[in-house]
Amino acid sequence: MAPDDFNFLAQLVRRRAGLVLTAPKTNLIEGRLSTVMRRFGFRSVDALVKELRHGRDTLARAVTEAMTTNESSFFRDRAAFEQFRDLVLPHLIEARSDSRRLRIWSAACAAGQEPYSIAMLLDDRKLAANGWSIDLIATDVSAEMVARAEDGVYSHFEVQRGLAIRRLVAHFSQEGGNWRIHENLRRMVTFRQFNLLDSYGWLDDLDVVFCRNVLIYFDQKTKSQVLDKIAEMLMPDGALLLGHAETASGLSNVFLGVDHAPSLYVKGRIAAQRLAAAG
Amino acid sequence: MKNCLVVDDSRVIRKVACRILQELDFETDEAEDGISALAACRARMPQLILLDWNMPNMNGIEFLKTLRKEREGMRPVVVFCTTENDVAHITEALNAGANEYIMKPFDRGIIEAKLVEVGLM
């Protein structure tokens, strides 16, 4: 790829989704562009970039989506889900015992494994059956991923990574070689395409935010902006879960880590001490 | 070192599974049917058994039912690894005392994930 074309692509993807593309990843980038080239009928990256320079929005959107990483698995980074189940959820169930309402956001849901993993943990607690209102919102920048997640169908290989066999039998039905999530869990999740750089106005009063393995693709300024926006939407005693390779330290004046729970962040020292003590 | 008995009538599957398990720091032994697997367990009970379903002489489910009846206190982790990929077979295996279930075809990622599930990684 010509340096000029690379710089144009990097700026486009950064502007539209905050993603940072680096020159050493040129091969990976060209590989991801190949699916877009096939879909739109381009024979070369040069031709594709030339068309992008004319400002074709559907193409720019497809290229941006192709640059996102959609790797995921059920209960990925198990420790984060254990922290949610053992520290965050017990506190919220007690603190929200009057309103009986929980609002949880899976911010980069890819093919849906994360929100459905959360739904399984909520189902374990029988919250909906006990009259709780659960808003489990799942978003991704990729429309294709959102559609896949909403469909809730996973391959033989996908359901065998991170999912205990008892959960598979309890929560999925077999469809040929694939497995479909049961309707009660699928209905628990509201899916929507959403860019983390856009306005969060519709995401108020959140109790928990899962924003995992997405900040790593942003530059420092964008990471801080996203964390600030999450902080605004999160309830004072709410919790943020990041990926195991991510941190809010040095990026946010609001979030504090919880001792012995490396993925977990809360707003303020009192909340951090309370959850650390509960662990 | 953790040890695993790989029980499968296919020499190729045994070889592939053993290689993956050895890369994951397991010592491995092999058996080609339920009868020879029982003999191996009676001589030295492994921590983990990777178990095929369809085998001559004694199949996987018969082996598991027999195993779970003997040697009180010795409960190795049993992970089925089979082409019987339907809910009825999975349920039957769990009811007979299987700890986990791998649906063939498998790869290293699946074996690794299942070992995490049963607490052996």
C-alpha cells in the first residue's frame, strides 16, 4: 500500500471510530480490506482508496467496520465475569432492592458472546423471575456484528470456547452443526449499532458497563474521552469492567481500581474500598 | 506433572490429542477401548481421562459407568471427546458422571478451554 493511501486510511478510521492503525500492521489491514474489495468490486487497494477519497459514505463505513477486531468468546477473561458475579452483582442486588431495576451496557459486544455471558449470570440469579427489570444493552460499531449477535447462532468451535457444557445444554438449541441461544436470553438483550465516539445521551443511569478489549485500539486522548463519557452515564455506585490488558489509571480522574480485582473500576475511593472488602 | 489417559480407537486421534496435551504439560498414556482403559485405570488412576464414545469391546459410556462405580474416592476428571454431538448424548454423558464434553472435531483451543472449565489449567 502506498504511504499516502495508508495515511488517508489511518486518518479516516481514526476520525470515524477512534481506531489507531499503525504501519507495521499494513499486511493485516490489507487482509481486512480484501473482504471490502470483494464486496464492492474493487480489484486493488489503490482503486478502493481512490473511491474513498471521493467521500463515498457506505464504503467508508464498510472499511471502518472491517478494521475493527471482532475476536471474542463466551466468558472471555473469566476473572472479569467472576468479579461481576461475586463483587458487583451482590452489591447492586442489595442496593437496588427497592427499584428492582438493573441497567447494564456491553459497549463492544462483537458477535454477542459477552452480553449473552452476562445474561447467563443474571439468569443464574433468577432476577427476571423475581420481578426485576433488566436492561441489558449491547452495542458494537459494526452493523454486521450486531446482526450476528442479535441472531444468536454460534458455531461448533465458538460454543466450545469458554462455555461449560452444562451451560451449552441449558441455554442453547442445536441447529445442524450450529447452536442457537435460547429465546429467554436473547430477549434479555437489546442490540444496537453504536460508535463509542458518538453521543451517549441515550445511555443514562447505567449500573454496570463492560467496555473490554476496545480501549486498546484508541489513542490516549480518545481513551480518556470515552472513559469520561462512561463516567457521566454511570450511577455513583456503578461499576466499569475493562479488558485484562487495559487500565483506567492515568486516563481518568473519576475511576479507581479495586484491590485484587484488576479488571474492575468504580467511581470514588469509598466504592473501591467497599468492593475490595466484599472480596 | 498432571497425567491424562487418552481413550480412543483411532490411533490418529490419540496421537493428535496426546501431542496437544503434552504441549499443555500433561504426561499422557493411551488406551484403544474401554476394557484396556479400565485396566490402565486399575493399575494407575490418571487425573484426567479424555474419552471417545464409540469404541469396540467396551464403549465410552459403559467405561464411564463402570469407572464411577469402583475405587471409591478416586474420581478422575472425565472429558468426553466424541462425534456424538447431540443434546441426548451430552445429557447421557453428564448423567453418567462426565465432567465435560468435547465435540469433535477439536483443536488445541477447545482442549485448553475445557481444561480450564474442569480446573486443570
